[in-house]
Amino acid sequence: MNRGTHERGFTLLEILVAVTILAVSFTAIFHLYGGTLRNIERSERHARAAVVGGEKLEELLAQSPFTPVNEQGTFPGNPDYSFKTTLEEYKEPVGRKDKNTPRDAAERVALYRLAVKVEWQDGASAKELVLNTIKAVVEANR
């Protein structure tokens, strides 16, 4: 009984197929990994825009006395982000203290719409985020 000279092992063709499958798999994995990193970077830029825009909105809301002003510029410490604020009267002012107060002597409640538009570059495209709120201000009747 002669077993022959058949050696065990892989043929060259099997090795080439295995290497090809590994190369295609690693290429797909690295491509997905790169896409994930780009998405994380975009999310970080968007979150930063929300934070700096929210800070600007809080700054506008905290003004005392409240003075309506529209402005634009860049954020200190974040020069890649620019802002533009808009402030407009939201509705007709309402209110008298009571029915016995003459309408022309009463204080009024004015509603103002505040908006902060934050813009930044994301690669070749421009992105923007707009934050809005309403502020009620008690002011003397004009």
C-alpha cells in the first residue's frame, strides 16, 4: 500500500482567491471607516454652531434694558463661524394695567422675535443653522 506523494497544503489559486477576498473586505471596511470619520466631523461642526448660536441668543435675551439691534460678525474664538442677528416686533403690543387706566398712559407688552443665523463652511458647501425665540418686554406706551 503506497500512499503516494500527494502533499497536503493550499494551491496557488486558493491563496490568490483568499488574498483577493481579504483585499476587497479591507477596502470596504476602510471606506466605511473614512465615511464615519467625516460624519463625526460634520456633526461636531453642527453641534459647535448650535452652541455658539445659543450663546449669542442668550446674550441678546439677557440685555437689560432690552434694546432691539440687528448685528452681524464672527464669534470670538470661533472665526470659522459667522452670525447674523435679526430682531423684529412679533405682534402688535397689547395691554393695559386695568380697565381704569387710560390706553395712552398704560404700559404695554411687546413681543419681539429674535433670530440668530449661524453660518460655516463644510468643505465646498456653506451650511447654516437658525435659532429663534420670542421675548416679551414691558415698555411704556408710546
